[in-house]
Amino acid sequence: MTDSLRADARRNRTLILEVARAEVAARGADASSEKIARDAGVGSATVRRHFPTRHALMHAVFRQRIDELCSLAASLIEHQDARAALANFLDEVLRYCVEARGFAITLTLDTRDSTGAAVESCSGELEKAAAPLVSWAIDSGHVSSRVTPADLLALVVGIALTTEKHQSPLERAGHLLTVASEGVFCNPSAMSTNGGETEAAQA
């Protein structure tokens, strides 16, 4: 491939992404690939060449947000309180899901290609980033060992999708996450009861 063709390909990819971000911001997960192609002034085949699947396109659209959340998870490891660190991470994921149209539904997209092979995914990256926080919270006795990063992300995404049409979605979502967290985090005062001892033994 000549340098001019490589430059054209890079320009097309950048333009497609710019248009896709605007379309996703306006329509969320219902963003039309055909409209993105038209607005970018390229053919649908060009869009598919750069982004073979819808998931690949959405992954690229939310690349910056995913990177920010992964960086946040890494920085929270330095926090002195394992419970607060995990709670802060979940709060931020929830906020992104509520404020960025299409982000929550993107986390639910299939993470395998047509051959059944795993592909890079937003949810996979966030689960990997959250894993040290979850392990830390488990080791500190704040969370049951039965809880996984995938469980917590599914919980956050479910709350975001449930509240997206609410008059105050972020406020409502935050409230529901607080309520749900009462079931996620272990209650230290309950550890002395028979039920708590059973939970501790199971963990």
C-alpha cells in the first residue's frame, strides 16, 4: 500500500469515527451505520473495512471513555479503603453509562465474532480493570467471594438501562446503586450473627 493510500485510509477512519460519535450521541445504540457512511462521504464497504462489526465501531467510539475508566480503576488501587475504592469505580461506570448515550447497551453487545472467537470488548476491558478492586474488596472482607467483576458490571448496566427514561436518570440510578450495594457489600456488624458466620464461611 502506498503512503497516499495509507493516508487516505487514516483520514477515512478518523472521519468515520467523528461522524459515528455524533450519530451515537444523537441516537445512542440505534445509530445507523448506513447514515454514518453517508455523512462521512464514504461507502458502507469502507465503514466495514475499518470496523468489520457493529461492536468494533461502538468499541472505537467509546475508546476514550473505556481508557479513562481503566485508568481510574488502576489509580483506585492506591486508595486506603477497598470498599470505597470499588464503590467509587462502580459510581463512575454508572455515571458514564447514564450520561453517554449508547454506552450501557454497548457493554451488553456480543463479544464473539462470526467464528465464535472472542473479540476485544468494552465489557471485557472493564471487567479486567475491575478485577483487582473486586479481589481487594473480597480479601478485605467487604464483598462475598461469589461476586465477580462481570456481576457488578451487569448490575450497573441494568440500572443504567432501567433508568434511562427517568426524569432524573443519574439521580435515580445513583439511588438504585446505593440500594443494590447494600446487598453487594458485606455488613461487618452482621458477621457475628449466625447468618453472617455462614456467609463468611461461604466466602
